[in-house]
Amino acid sequence: MRRDVVEGALLVNTVPHAVLGCAGKRGMTPLGGPDSSPRLNLAWAGLNLAGALATVVSGGWSGRSQAEAERRCVAVGTGMAAMAAFGVAYALATRSGHPHPPTGSCS
């Protein structure tokens, strides 16, 4: 079940990094730090998606009972909800969703 929670978290984490990359925006990734380029965001999105797909393939969803499949879907949903909550908390903590707010004088 832990694998399914991680799968959900990786799937959700793919989305914001793919959006930032496609929009040409910079954002935080473990690959390049707080000011990662759009290409690094796309790379991180790809790694998240690859990790999620690897857990799906290695987890063996076929041949499971309906009850087991439902339990695993709940675990995936839990991982998705946890990562989404983390993303919201991170964006609120950094105000603009970027770890370094703009500097300069306010007029």
C-alpha cells in the first residue's frame, strides 16, 4: 500500500512542474533548486511521471480482487491528496508559489 501512496504523490507532483515547464516559467525542483529553468521543471515532471508509471507496472494491478483494487485506489488517492495539500501549503508559505518573493522597493 505504501507504494500506491507514493504513486499518487508522484502523479500529482507531475502536473505543476509540467505546467511551469510548458509555460516557460521557473520554479523549484530538486534538480536545480529554487530557481529551476523551465527545462528542469519539464525534466522533473518527466521523472515524476516515470516513477509513478514504474510503481504501477511493478505493483501488479492485474489479477487483484475488486476489494484489493479498491483499497489500492484509496491509497493512491491518499498520496494524491497529501501531495496536493503539500503543494497548497508550499504556495501559501511562499506567497506567490515561488520560494524567493520579488525584491525591491514598494511604492
